[in-house]
Amino acid sequence: MYLENKVILLTGGTGSFGNKFVEIFLKEFNPKVIRVYSRDELKQLNMRNKFSDDKKLRFFIGDVRDKNRLHRAMKDVNIVVHAAALKQVPACEYNPIEAVKTNIEGAINIIDTAIENNVEKVIAISTDKAVHPINLYGATKLVAEKLFVQGNAYTGSGKTKFSCARYGNVVGSRGSVIPIFMEQRRNGKITITDKRMTRFWITLEQGVRFVLKCIDLMRGGEIFVPKIPSMKILDLADVVAPGCEVEKIGIRPGEKISEILITEEEAKHTKEMKGYFIIEPNFSFWVNKNYESGKPLKENFKYTSDNNDWWLTKEELEKMITS
């Protein structure tokens, strides 16, 4: 398999995604080295201890804003998994320039250093917030997606390929509503911004396995979108905090009633595969026989959390939370 015996750089590697990625990769594949790149020395120490100082792990203190440090970290790397980002919507709204420096300028640094080091594949982790964004975090991720897709035009005769994996809310991740509900239920009352709200849901392990699949499949320029279930926020609250009083507090700035993973415009150049979609790039030279089995989408198709044909049952959500 392509992933065997590779040198991998994982930016933002000490986050929840990075920890799960390393766990799965060390268990199921045979990497030459995984380089964990992040700013937090304490999290690196904790991660080093968690994996018993595995000899295939290397820890690099660094920021994606620092191109020189990235250049050093990317030497002899085969695959870059770019998970580093400022992700908290309120923090990005209050610190907009910082969000731009990390999420956009950091993406530019990743692209430049990957090309300069002749990296084979770069996969960027994106989000449904990048689709028709209404907050700064989503806007920076939209720009980052555009940069990675169009980054393929900069490689020239080089071999570097860039793609994105875009998916929805991760169950139990930092900042998600589930940990908030779990904390609030102690007092017998939870807060909901709008009872009509729906969201896409995916587990951390599912997200990592999807990214691994994308790395194997990618040819450069695609945005991969998994088929994942939706759930109404009221049903979610009933599972996480049964019997609790529900207080409606109104939609917060930068929040949507429902999320979007594929727009009507994108659907025109998207193919449906088994278990996922591929948004193909609008390159004049794009002809990829790997996706010939894909099915074109219907006219006016859009993939949103409220028109999804796959809905989580309460039992399925309980299982996801437990896992």
C-alpha cells in the first residue's frame, strides 16, 4: 500500500486528530517516521509519554507561520497531513489577523515548502464551515481550500500533489456541543441556540480513516467529502442530557441553522462514489480515470445537514459518543 514506509509530517499533530492519527497509523501501517509538528511543548511531552516514546515518532516545536522551520521539518518528507489551524469561531472573530496568519498564511507556507522539498502528497483537513462561510474561521478555511486546490498549478515539473478532505462536526472534539451539554446537564438545564438546528456528525476515528483513504486515492486538486449522517440538535440533546430543561438562547454570531458540505455550484463538477463524494478541480487538464466509476450528481443537488437522507438514530449517537 502507498502509505507503507513513508516519512510523514503531521502539522497540528498534538491535537485530538493528531493523536488519533498517530495511534491508528502506528498500529496498522509501517511508517518510516512520523514527525509531529506543533507549538505546544507540554502537549508534545504528553503525547511522547502516551506512545511510550515510540522510535518512529519525532517531535518538532514549530509554527506553520514560520516558513524556515517548516522547511527544515519537511526535509525528506513523503506525505504532509496539514491539521494545524485556529478553529474556535469566537477566538477567530476576536483575533481576526491571527486567524489569517495561521489559517491562510500558514497554508501558503505549507504549499511553498512542500514544493521546495518535492513532497509527494499534501492533504489539508478542511471543514463544512468553509462552505458558504458566515464567520471568519469558515472564510479562512475557504481560502485555504482554494490555495491547496490551486497549489497544484505551482508544482510545474515537480511531483507534489495537493488535495483537501472536508467533513463535518467531530463527536466530542474540543469546542463541540456534546462536551458543553455534558457539562451543563449537571445543573439540570442545557442551552440551545435554535431548535431547528441540524448538524453533520463524524467520529474522530472515522475522520482519520477517511483522511488515510484520501491520501491513498488523491491525484491532486480534489476535495474529498465523506457521506456522513445528520442529527437534529434536539435529538442530540435528548441523548446527551435526557430529562434536562432546554433553554433557547438564540443563534450566536457566525452560526448556521444547518451545515453545507457540497454547494449546488460544486455539485456540477462532483462525482458520487461509494461512501464519499469527490469535488473535481476545474482544471482544463483534469482527466482522471480513477474516478470514471463515479456517478454525476443530479441537477440542483446540494449536500446539507437538513436535506440528508441519512439520519442518526439515538442509539447510533449513543454508540458514537461511547466510542
